[in-house]
Amino acid sequence: MKATALIRELESWYRGNLPFLKDRWHQYALLMRLDKPIGTYLLLWPTLWALWIASGGIPSLHLLLVFVAGVFLTRSAGCVMNDYADRDFDRFVTRTRERPLTTGRVSTKEAFLLIACLLAAAFLLVLTTNRLTILLAFVAIPIAGVYPYMKRFTYIPQLFQGLSFSWGIIMAFTAVTDGVPRIAWLVFIATILWSMVYDTTYAMVDREDDVKIGVKSTAILLGDSDRLFIGLIQGLMFIVFLIIGRQLEFGVYYHACLAVAAALAVYHQWLIRERRPDQCFRAFLHNNRLGAVVFVGIVLHYLFYSPA
């Protein structure tokens, strides 16, 4: 009888608080950017590159689940960290003025609790891997925590984002191999370069607002040289991709997909040619396809390529 009464009380409480709970979940989902998964995709593709390469094309289901879930959790935590750091700036930027923290719909205390829950869940996943990967997780947290503040002190916060977004590459290799082979650092470098490309493109969207409020970025630093810089970094990135292919003796499937990825990079340059914010944002979003195409090339190599 007591159990039945307790269940009824809980049900009554739930029904009475359902509108509040729905609103909280909606605000937390917006804070975690669940409505805008592009950041998750851009973080996921290099992680999958690393897992496939480290495992010779056959990653374990366990590690695949750990790193896919880990990408989602850490990207969500990173979004909350970023909004917490920028809560006093976002209200002055057209694209971000309605975010939950800057409008006060979510409190800073709630944001801290949400970050703690997301990172705790991610760390529980890491605990199912090996000792070296667990140790590297402790390095990842301060890198992710420092990045949102870099735009206040340096014109190259995109480099720090690249480091933050790429650390999962090293962890993926250690989880599979219990070490960090040379190829891991090449994938790490390629990911940093790619991150600098799409994040500079992204910074071009907010350049005018960022100048007004004193936020720094590579787009502001470079001015009219932004497209040239992006092109040079794109070129370096593809050189590293070619070195990776040579080191691993990748064949025609990988290189064909690299050619497609290069064509996409040229298309991104065309999109940003007039530096219109809407077109720059399109180019940023379109980088998802570039990452996917590179991943397809890696997968196809391990599935079908047979050396002569």
C-alpha cells in the first residue's frame, strides 16, 4: 500500500511539473546545440578516421560506441562551456543573441551542473578503455575549458579549437593500440588544419559583430587575406592527407575520395568569394561533407583494396 501511494505521489508530482520539466529539457537541448548537430559531425569524422586507421579497418563495437557517444557528450559539454564563457558577449551578436544563457533562460548554476553531468558521463565511458587513454582524458578537459576564453586574448582561437577538437584522435589511437604511433600525429595535424579552415570560415560570419564587441579571431586578424589563408591551410591539409595515404599504402579508393574532397574545398572557396555571411555559413556547414568523403575513402580502402 505504501509503495502504491508513493508511486501515485510521484506520478502526481510529475504531471504537475511536466510543463516545467519540458521547458528545462528544451532549454538544455538548445544550450547543448542538439538542434544544430554540425559540430558533432565535424568532431565525429576525424574520430572515425582515427578509429578505422588504428584498428586496420575493423574497430571493435565497444570502442566505436565509446567514441561516438563520447563525441556527442564532449561536444555538448563544449557548447555549454562556450556559452558560459561568452554569455556577456552573445547578446551583442545577431546570430547568438537568443541563446539560453545570455537571455537568462538558463542560469549559470544550471550550466555548471549540465557540464558536470556531461563530462562525468563521458569520463565513465573512458573508464572502459585502457590506462593511457584515461590519463589522456585528464589532458583533454583543460584544453576544452581554456579554448572558449582564447578569443579574448589572441587572434588565433581557431588554433586552440583545433587542438581541442583533435585530442580525441590521440585518444582513439591509444584506446586501440595502447600507444601513439607516428601516423596518429599525422591524423592529428590534418584534423587541426581542417578545424582551422572551417572555424575561420565560421568566424567570417560574425566578423562585423566581433569587431564591435572586441572578440578576436583569425578572420579579423587576416582581413582581406582570409581566403588566401584558408586556401593555404586547405593545401597543407591535403598534403598531410597524401602523406597519410603514402605511409599507410592507401590505394585508388582513398585517393579518389581525396580528389572529391579537394573539389569540395574549391567549392567552399567559391562560396566565400564575396565574404557574404550567409555564404560563409553555407561553406562552414558544407565541411561536413568533406569529412564524410575522407572517411568513405578510408573505409573503402580497407574493404576492397588489394595491392598488386
